[in-house]
Amino acid sequence: MSKIYISHKATADEDRRMAKALAAELRAMGHRAIYNAAELHPGRNWRDAHILELADSDAVVALLTNNQSNSVMGEIGMARAFHYAFGKMRLLPVLVEIGIPNVVSDMFNFRMKPTSESIHGVAEELDRAVRKQRGYPNVFISHRHSDEQVVQALVDLLATEFEIQPDNLRCTSIDPYRLRAGDRTDERLRTELQHAEAVLGVISPDVKDSSYVLFELGASWGRAGVTFPLLVRGATRADVPAPIGDRVTLSLTRATDCRKLLQDLAEAVSLTPRTGQDAAIDSRISDLTNAARA
């Protein structure tokens, strides 16, 4: 699931209708589609609301019509800036019965007509584009190799809850999620940390003895995605290294926290949840809590 911001001229009724219909189609495909940012933040300055939602998105769909809009042009510029600065956000221009504007002439453009059938078809194209865009793991697990047993149980739980391919997850001690032969370790891990939608930091009492984990958790600070400090083997909040010491922690020794992790991840990452796995998930959680206590 990705968060998709739909940029459009809100004061043009037809543009707003198409944006609303496109958002509904993308939501039906499992994405979080935002077309009405100001309505989501009552009392906030409307410009701030739009910037807040756009900056938190994985992709920006720019709906370009004959109704020229300075705000849409500005949001296209912001999307480009975020892409160059962080490498995460993707700009997806959708042209509605117009030629290619100069502002997006260097990009692949989607074409749409103002009909329900065409809107549905473009939504399917956008869905495929967003799902294929990453090239980096959705989830990055930072851990000491001495915690491999609990990390294996965590990976098993995630693979039961979500449809996970080898390139969706980076875990340097667990196959098939290790680095590839020939990768430059420091460079690749640094890049993947910045692009991951979620970083899971497995925190044991001796975590501060690992320079690699300290590097990874330090690099996760200030990035666009979310970071989850996960406590194992008797660790407490005091063991969470700076600068992520102020993050809310979850304890993998508690089944309720394991379920909370799955719920929060489902909202944060663009992975497809599996269905009909309740019994298997219960078993995986039991395995994880036992390993986390060992």
C-alpha cells in the first residue's frame, strides 16, 4: 500500500470530480489516496495542509487539464524537489485531453478521459507504476547477528502477514534477504535505509556494542519513513540509542505489541496483506515472543 497525493485544481468542479473518482479507484486497490488535504486538517492553513500531505506521500499524481492551476504547478515542483532530495517520491502526470505541458515534457505521461471507464483504466496503470517503482526494500531490519534467532522469528511473522518477495525486505543475517554478492556493504545499506518505508530496529541490552546497528539506527533518524524500536531479551527504553531514543517502543515479548507492529506496518508500507492466516499468525507470534524472551 502506498500513499498517493492527487494534485488538481480544487476550484474547478470537473477537476475535483475526477480527482475524487480517481482517489476512490486507488483506495479500492489498497492505496491511501489523498485528494482533499485541506478537509483532513480542519482549522489548519490550507497551504500547510497540502504541503503536509504531499511531503508524506510516496507518489504525486498531477491531474493536468485545460484548467491551468498555479497550485498544481507548484506541487509538481515540490514533488520533483522531494524526489531529488530523498529519492523516494515519484511524480506521475495524468493528462486529461490536453497536449504535453513543458513542465512534464521530460517524463512519461498517463492519458485519461473524463469518463468512469477511463478513470478506472488509469488507476490500474498508476497502481502498477507505484508497485514497480521501488527498487529498494520496503522494510529494513537492523539487528545484531547475535539476535539472529529472534530476527528469524520476526521475519517468519512478517512473511506470514504480508506477501513478501526477496527484494521487499532487507535482513543481513536471514536468507533470502541478505545483500547480494558484490554489493558494497556500507554504501548499499546506507541507500536502502534512506529509501525503506519502515526500519525495524531490534534492540537488545547489548545493542550499543554494535557499531553497525548504531550506524543504521542513526541513519534512520530524519528520514521520510517510520522507525520502530523493538525491544527483546530484557531491553528497556534506556537501551534505545540516540537519536531515536524518543520513539515509541514495542516489546516483542508481548503478543499485543507484536500485533500492534503488524497493524502499524500495514499502514506504513506498500506490502499486500495476506488473508485467512489467523491461525498461522497466532503461531508465529507465539514463536516470536518466546524467542524474544530467550
